[in-house]
Amino acid sequence: MSSRDALIVFLPETDQAPPRWMRVVDGAPVQSGVGANWLAACGIAALPDHARVLLVPPAALVTLHWIFHPDLPVRQGRAASRLAALAAGLLPSDQLFAATDENDDPAKSHIVAVASRSDMQHWLLWAQHHGLDPDIIIPMPLLLPEPDSGFTRGVIGGEAVLRGQDMALPADMALPVLVGDAAIADVSAGIIEGRAIVALDAPPLDLRQGDFAKRARRAVDKQAIARMVVWSGLILLASLLIGLVATARQYMEASRLDRDSLALAQQVLPEATDVVQAQVEMDGRLAARGAGGRAFTAPVAGLFAAMQDAPGVVLTSLSRDPDGMVRATLAAAKADDINTALLALQAAGFTITATPSQDPGGRTLAEITVRS
């Protein structure tokens, strides 16, 4: 936002009175008026997006304090001044809002502006109702120059205001006991307008701070969004290409393994033309020789099934010979139990041999062979 294009609105003390406004273009006042019809009077439909808005609340509703803390660091002095101003208020401190200036000179007083929170909320709601979001809110008397002595007086927004070295108030509240015989210097409207325009860039005190600070709105950067979309698309494309390359490599590796496996199988099965056919024929030949995986699993499965009919029989060893013969050792308290298991194996179609013996504990042993 720029002070080269701005709107300054002076709020009245009561809602019944109309506000006064001044339009600033290129750092100079170009038009002013009374009421809330500034857009129509300026011949525009809306304020430019970059325009600043300065709100000036009435002097009677903002109390100014000049508080001096030369013995404290600047930041601590500013905080102490704010607390002191709140404590001096007529309302409870939780109903008041205090804002301090940005004075960094410990030899100078801190200016603290105190307003009720309800008034602050009312001013901001009024501005929102009229399509404004004030960038700056400046107490009215601070638009007058600070006097070297006595008071300065000027008409701001249709209201006469006095400012002294350590006090400020509406002119109609300037009691003789406060002013005394101090000199009063009148300030022209041009000087006040010039100070208001300068305040757009360097406000003497801004009430838009703390709880009432203006929220920064981040402008949508269309170029940044476009770059994000492009980069997201490139990342997705790269991820897709990586997946496709990995899949292609796995497919090529699987094809190589199939070719190598088929070449090995063709040494035994010259007529094989693919891996599946070679595997089927190889399993068939191994089964015919009593070898292969099925030549082991079938006899073992049959043995375990036969042992279920003889609960007293336990298996103490199990092995397989290179020619596919399954060897096992059965043990039982009685030989009849082992015979029951052997008869069940024979009934299942397996060819068996059995050599009985006895272990040192007196159990009956049978070393058997099983073939499909």
C-alpha cells in the first residue's frame, strides 16, 4: 500500500454527525467532503487495492498521556507507560485499550493513547460497514504540531482541538485552570492536512496495534501457484517414469531368468519350448523316479495320517535319501500300536519296509522306509 493514493476519514464524536474525509493522490489532497459518499464524489467505484486508509477518531474519545521514565530502558519504559495510563483510566483496565508511540529516546516522554475497547470495536465495525479496513488510526490531536510552549490550536474534521507539550484535548473542554494565560497558536488547515498526509507513512502513534492490529492479507501469487503446479506435475511425471523403469527392469530380469532356466531345462528336455512346459515335464520325470518335491511330501503326509490312528506312536527321526526314499523311526510302548500305523500306510497305497528293535528304556522301535 502507498500513501500516494489514500483516503483520510475524520470520525465525529456522535453517530448523528457525518464524518469528514479527504482523498489523497500522489501525496497531495485532491478532494474532500462530508458524509460517507467519498466514492461517488471522487467518481470511482472502489478505492484502489494499494490505497491506504487513515482513520482519525474524535479527540474527546481518546485520552493522551505523556509519561516519562528516564531511568528505564526504552522498551521497559514504554511498557511501564502503557500500564500507568491504563491504571489512570476511569474504566477498569480490561475495558480499556492503550497504544504507545515508537519513541526510542529515553530522554523524551512516551505518548500513550487510551480508548475504550468498545469505541475501538465500533470504529472498526463502522469502517467495515463502509467498505474500509483502516491501515492506520491516529488520535486527532497528534495531527497538530507540538508547541515549544503554550498550546497549538486547529480545526480537525470540523472539531477544534488543543495540543500542549504534555496534554491534548478538545477546545471546548479546555478549562481556564488548564490553559491559564498560556499562549495559543492557531494552526492553518493546510498545515494540518500536510501533517495528516505525512502521517500516512510515519504515524506519530498508531492505534492499530496489539489486539486491534491489522491482519496482513497475503496476496495470491499466481506465478508462484503456476510454478507449484508445474513442479508438482514434473514430480508426478518423474515418479511415474521411475516406476515404469523399475517395472521394465524387473520384467527384463524375469525374462532373462526364464531364458536361463529354459536353457538349463533343455539340456535334459530338448523338446521343451517354454519354462512352464519344462517345469511340468521335469516334475513328471522326477515323480516317475520317486524324486522331486512330491515324492517327499506325499509319503510324509501319508505317515502322519497313519499315525493319527495310533495315538501311542511317536516319530523320533525323519530323513530322505538321495533317491527319494523316506526313512523314519517310530516308537511305541507296544508293537501292536506300530503295526496299526504300518497297516494304515499300506492301506493308503504306500510301499513300506520295517525293521523292529527295542531302545534301552524298553520301548518298541521300528525303522521304516516309505515310498509312493
